[in-house]
Amino acid sequence: MNMVYRVSIDRLACIACRVAPDLCPNVFVLGEDNGKNRLVEAYSSKTSNDVSTGVIPEELYACARKAAAACPVQAITVDAT
Ligand code: SF4
């Protein structure tokens, strides 16, 4: 069975540096609402001004983790569900 992973972005902490969407464009995009990082529509279960959460498939785990590790303000978490 394929694993899925829960992703959460603290959009209040995000400084819109673009590292996340650059490293993992299949998961992250800067929102048109406030310019800050969010999960792409396909994987977002909730995106508001202060948080974006959702679930991604296993094949996107590595790049999501890479973005989380590179985020300068530790705004991204990726956890096994
Ligand atoms: S790497 Fe962090 S600060 Fe930069 S856009 Fe992504 S969530 Fe925002």
C-alpha cells in the first residue's frame, strides 16, 4: 500500500522566498491570495490566510521534505499520516 504524508505550511511565518515552489513545484505554489506558499490545489484540503494543509502521495515525499529542510523559517512540516 502506498503511504501518504500530511503537509502543513505556516503561512504567517512564510516570507515568500520562493524556495519551496522552486524545489517542489508539484506540491507548492505561491498563492495568488497573499503571495505566500501554499499546497497546490490538487493536494490542498484547507488553505487560509494563516495555514495551508493537505496530503501528498509517497512519490512527492522526497521533494516536499527537501523544501521543508531548505525553508529559512521552518514553515513547512511533512509527517507520515
Ligand atoms: S521556503 Fe519557507 S519561506 Fe520560502 S516560500 Fe517556502 S514556506 Fe515560504
